[in-house]
Amino acid sequence: MGRAQRVVVSLAALVTLAACQRASLATPPHAPLIDLTAKRQVVAVAETRRILFGTGDRSALLDGWSVDERDPNADLTFVWATASEASLTFQVLQVEDEQFLVKLSAFPGAPAQTITVLVNGTEVSRFDAQPLFLEYRFVAPAAVLHRGANRLTFRHSALTPRADALESRRFAAAYSSIFIGPQCLPLRGWGAPPRPRVRREADSTSQRLVVTGPAAIWRRLRVPAGGVLRYRVALAASSKAPAISTLRIHEGADSRDVVEKRLSRSLFGTRIREVEVDLSPWSGKLVELELEIRPDACRDPITTVVVDHAGIFADQSTHPG
């Protein structure tokens, strides 16, 4: 077969594949028993990439912190650590070496402030803090991290009251921000690192979840008899980084990775991947479905994926193509 003939055959195959893909991406002909994008029971967990102090969001702060404050002259928000140990929580989905950049200022006029950093109780860094807002970098190795919620603790060598004794607080350091990211990538270019998150979008025909990972969406449910899980995943138009999507099913203490898909771009644009899973092994059981989205390791700090037409259906038909 000559080169020209091979090119014609290849193009014909591509046209056939495209036609098959278009057919396979049609909306399922029946409404799902359980719509996994329209219901509000979907829980989202995103990896923590930044914590901003003094802005009103105190969800990450655990203990040892005072009230939100702002310096109007420096246009800076912060929270004083007022205990020998001040702790906060952060989420990890991809367990790897993580770098941290913390912006803080030691209490002015106090004795020299040495700060020891612990992650999940293990010391990872120690530095002397100055009485002005500076950034300090440290790394937490993967060995001290675990998937899910982790604890970050700052242990202070000195607590100092105000010289005028106008209040009872004793001060260690004022914390303004913490940026977090994988050590294998630059932590930031200009400004804060991008933030993983999950948001919902809808139009006249469907609802979808837009997942910027590392992030995971969870749904707890009882599997109907004969149930089949179907959903579609594709890189968002704005995303250039490849993504890995992993479907897990949790039943009590048992956890199983069921489907893993790598999502990337090609010469022909974004490829939509369809997933179909027979749920009969879990029929009648209470389970948690987890769909995790993460960027390909060390390619990009985040990636965005669109999840749509996600539901549990009664039949076990497959889409053509």
C-alpha cells in the first residue's frame, strides 16, 4: 500500500472514530434513578493550597489563634498566634513532598522568636522570625503526610504581653498567609498559587460539576438493584494540563479503585471519556462513591475537568461507539 493510500485509510479511520464518539456522547435515553450532579448531597473535598489569615474564613484554624485583624497602612490582614503552640488543618489528596511558604511577623520588642514547625507531630523545620512581615519556606516530606486532613503546628519560643498592659493577650507572631504546593513545581509565579475547588454549572439541558483538582467529590447512597453508574469526564476548555480521574467505591472499611482514566488533549481537541460501571456487587448496600481528579504528577499544580451526565441507571445498556 502506497503512502497516499495509507493517508486516506488513516483519515477514514479517524472520521469513523469521530462519528462513533459523537454517537456515544448522546444524552442517555432514560432518566437516572439517582442524578449525581443535580443533588445537593454531593460533598467536595479540595486540596489546600493557600490559607489567608484575617479575612473572615477561619475554617482551617484549630487552636492557639486570636481574632482577625487588619493593618490599614500595609493593606494586610493577619491573626496573632497567642499560645506557645498554634495549629491549623490542611487537606492533602496527592501525598508527595509539599513545600510551604508562610508570611508572618514576630511580636515587636519581644525576645528572639524561634519557631519550630511540626506536621502531624513531626518536626520539619525551625527558624528565627523577625519583627516584620517576611516569608519563610520549609518542606514537609511525604513520609509525614497522609491523605485527608493533616495538622500543621507552629511552636513558639516566646510569648510576650504588651508593654502598656492594656490587654491580657500574650503574643508570639502575626500570621498573614500560607501557600502550599508540591515541591517538584514552582510554588507560585506572581501572586497566590491557584486554588483547587469544585463548582456547579447548569444550562437548559443538563447540570455538571467543574472540578479543579487535586479535588474529590463524594456521594453516600444505597445502591439500587440492577444499578449501573454512568458519567462523562473531559478536560475543561481552559485546562492544558493532563488529568487523572479515579473512581473509588467505599463500603465500610473496604475501599476499591474501580476505574482510572487519563485525560489529555490531542490534535483533534478534547476527548470525552465515558465510564460505565456495573454496581450489582454492591446492590442494596450503603456505599460512598468517590471521584478524584488530580493533575498528572509534576506536570502542573492543578487541572480542571468537567463531569456531566453522571447518574445511576436501572438498565445495563451500553452506548454505541
